[in-house]
Amino acid sequence: MTTRRFPFALILLALVGGLAGFAVALAGSLVIGVLTGIVVLGIGLFVLSIATREPDDAHDPGRRRFLIGAGAAGLVWAVVGPSLGWLTRRAARPDPRPVQEAMAGDLGAEYMELVKRAYHEGRSGDLQLLLAPFNSSNYTFESLTLVPQDPRTSHASAWMYLERVPLVVHGPGIVVASDSEDRVTLADLAPTTAALIGADWPGDRLGTPLPIATSRSGKKPKVVMTMVIDGGGWNVLENFPDKWPNLKRLMGESANFRNAIVGSFPAVTACAHASIGTGTFPSQHGITGHNIRHGKFPRKAYGTPGQADPGDILVPTLSDLWSDQTDNRAWVGEIGYQVWHMGMLGYGGRNRPADAKPVGVYWAEDGSQQWEPHNPELFRMPASVPGLDVLKAYDDAFVAPDWDAQFAPKPGSRQSPCCSPPIVKYQGDLLEATFDSEPIGQGDETSLLYTTFKSPDYTGHVYGMFSDWTGLQLEAVDAEVGRMAALLEERFPGEYVLIVTADHGQCPLPDAVGGVRLDPIQLRNHIEAEFGGGINGALVQDVVPHEIYLDTKRLWDDGGATREDVAAYLRDYTYRQNIGPYVPRSAIEQDLLDEKEFAAVFATTYMATLADTDTATFGETAFPDGDFPMPGPVS
């Protein structure tokens, strides 16, 4: 048989390979489509070559040239066919930008300003998830173990019930008492402190000094102490109105800001504490959440607790600047509970010598279960630390109430110390010991001390914000507010400033307020099923409460899909679609199956366009339920 006898077969074979690739690419993957076309062509050529070979053709140069030419032409079509399928799939996709703009319009001006401040190129997850009001996003282990009336919630959203926080600047003899309704944010604390202590402050930060009046003496404080109640936002305070008498007293004696908010999305600890420390928002300081993108993959901000890297904060904190401006003479330090609280301190002086490390302390809840430096190469413990026997004595004396016992953290777990009052008092002891053993308030330069009490936030996550455990922990922290105010007044009368605030509010139990839960397992599965065609590994790298990290190369393989396509796809995603087979029927909100999970989902490519946008143009929000009224004057 000669080469003239099978050109039609070769043409047909090339067409089959190309059409197979076209079909596969149209269904989901350009790469697999091309490979399919090549494999079909290759197998067909091999079979055809064997079937048509005759003895006198073995060394026929014409036959060889024909096969090579036909194979090359077929190879071209094996690539062209899938490419046409990919282009057809891409052309069929509706433009997602109008959907992004519609969701932004629904959120409205106030919330879009928070979203605008959240985005940092190269750090933010590819999709930002703004849950509908009163919805809560689970972690994977929570979805797998969900029970009816499950109290575990998260607060990674933007609604005013999460954003509104108390903010008090207490400085008898320095700060004039006042009551303000001005809209202020946590990013205003650093420039306010800088103004009080006479520090040079960068002009490019987004925070501005609080509108406070100071005494005519112009006296600089010897100490500025910033105290944060983690999870102590206004919706928590108002749920337990009798549990914070010391804070209430300070509000009446201080510059009190009733219209204070976190100031950016999401309302979570890591972002808020970095904003307190730097005087700006994630768009500048780069701590966009508890997770940040690092190259191709996400990771935890600051790295490993105990070996924490404050270099994740992209601009110097006030402590860094103040240390440099005073040639490291100023005492600066931070005593917190988790690695996220380090955001208030940063390095505590980027140019400090090895023998002048600042105090930087956290509770090693996943390790030694004691106070440790954030990173021993950069930070140190206070000169005096109360022994663990002190905490044990507090634990032995505490009689735990029988509240919500079925949800109590197991003894010895990382959560158990922080869900009862002994650890709060023990942290107060550490603070007092630090004042006793460190040169705070000595010398000519103002000392800066930052501290955060984690407990109210922990009990909110574990027991729920309505649980009596949350009220008990709030009461315990308020006792330490009173203790620190009395200590400062005794040791530095007329020469100190105490700032008290919170980093966010808490999410009410969704079952109690008409909200639904978001299951990250099912969300991942749906995105993979819709956009995850291909052979390059998983499309979804991670799903966390407020964002999704994607492998965008894999996304491109699926018909040229973009992050905005995925965001538009999720606009109408419902609770019904998101329920996993492992969730017991008794834990499903049957009356809310068609409720939407999201108020908005934004791709970072869309968020990048907001930098020069006047968010006032977005108008009123379509979600008034997310509001929380500004508290009235303290009586």
C-alpha cells in the first residue's frame, strides 16, 4: 500500500484528535484538551502506520515524509482544536465586572471604605468574602463536628456590630475629659500617642490624631499604656452592661469616643493590632488577616509563635519610630497573649542592639503553657515574672460554674487557660511585676507599654458571646482595667496616659439571630467543581473565614476564567448549597435554606481598582441589619 492510499485516514485521524481536544477544553481544561488531542493523534498514527505498512514500503522515503508531514499537521490541529474549545468557553462567560460593581453598590459607601482599606497587593487572598449580616464562617473542624445551637462563631466580617469598639484616652492632668461622636478608628491611636509624647510622625499614614484637648501645661507623659480588650466591642459590652464598671468610670473621666470603629475589613485581631501599632490600615501595613500570601502560597502572619517575625509588618510601628528617635533610650514593650498582639509593637526598635531587646511576651498555649518571648533573638521577658505556682493557686481557688458545660474546652487544651478568670489575673500580675522590675517611666523619654487581654474573645469563640462565661471574662478583664488605672495613678500621678479600647466585637449565635453558617469544605468543593478542571493540582489553596486563596494559573486553564468570574459565581451562593453530608439534620436551619451566604465577594483584581475611587459614590447600604447604633453618653 502506498502513501496515496491513506491520506483521508490521516486527515480523519487529525480531526478526531482535534475534536477530542476541543471537547475536553470546552468542558474545562486547555492543558488536558491539548494532551488529549496529542494522545489520540499519536495512538491513531501508530495504529495506522502498522496497519498500512507493506514489505516494499519499509524504506520508502516518500512514505516517511508523508507520515511526518501528516503528523505535524495533525499536531497543529491537536493544539488548535483545544484552543478553539478554550476560546469558546471563555467567550461564553459573561463579563463579571458589572456583578462586582453591583455587589459594591449593595454594600454601600461606609462598608466599601472598609473594604478599600483592606487590600494589599501580594498579601490579600484572591477572593474576599463578606458574609451576609449575622452569618458566621466555620473552620473545617467546626463543620465536621457541628451540633445544634453550636456556639462556635467567627467575626471576620465588616458589619458595624463587629466594628464598633470603645475608645478611651485617660490622662488626668494631661488629657481633658470630653465626650465625642466623631468617627474615629484604631489607626488614630498611634498618631495620637505620637502627638502626646512629641514623636515625629510620618505624613503618609492613614490614621490621624484623635480630637482631644490637652492641659495648658503641655506636659509630656512619662508613660503611655495602651490596653486592648480582645473581643470587647460594643455589642459585647451592651450585652453585659453591669460587667465593666471600671471602664464605664474611665469613660466619664476621660476623652471618650463613642463613634470609634476598627476601621478596616475584616474585624479581626491581627489586622486591628497592627493598625493600633502603625497608625494605618492593611492597605499600608500589610497584615491583611491572620493569614497572608507569601509568594505562591498563604501562610500565617508572623510565622511560628515563639519564632515570630515582625518583619511581616511593612511599615515601622510607633514603637519602632520612637526607639529610633530616642536612640533606643525609650523603654517600649508589649505583653499580650497571642502572636497577633505583637502587631502593636513591631520590632520595638528596628535598630536596637542585642543587649537592649524590648520586652515582647506571649502565652505559649501550644507549647510550654507559660509566658515566653515572641522571638528570643528579638525580644526578652520582663526582669521579673510571677511563677506558674501563682497561676496554679488561682486555678485551685476558682470554682468553675456549671455553664454551657458541654462546650467547655478540655483540661490541658490550649483554650482552657484563657476561658476562665485565673489567667486574666495572672496577666495582671505579670504587668505589675513588669512595672516593678523594669525602668518604665524613668529617664527623659516616654515609655510605651502595650497589652491585650484575650479572654473575652476566646470565650466568645468557644461558648458564644451570649454565654455567661463571656460576661465573667469581661468582668475579670475590667478588674484589671481598674487595677492598671490605679497603679498608674499611684506611681505617675498627673504624668501618664492610659488608652483603653477593643479590637472588634463578636458574632452572635447565628441560630439566635437568623444567620446561617458557611462551611469551607463545601465551598471549596463547589469552586473546584465549577472552575477546577485541569492537571495542575488543586485550584483552591485555602479557605479561611474571610478569604480564599487560589492557584490562578490553574484558574486560567479553565476557559480563561478569572478571579472575578469566581466572585460573580458566588454572588447567589446559598446555605442550601453549602450544607455538607456530615452535618446532622438537627443542626440544619431548615427555614433558612435559601438564605444567601454572602453580601459580597470581591476579587482582588477588582479591589485593586478601588485605590483611586471615592467610596462615597457607592451610596447607602442595602444591608441595614448589619448596623449597630452608636452608644449613647455614659450615665
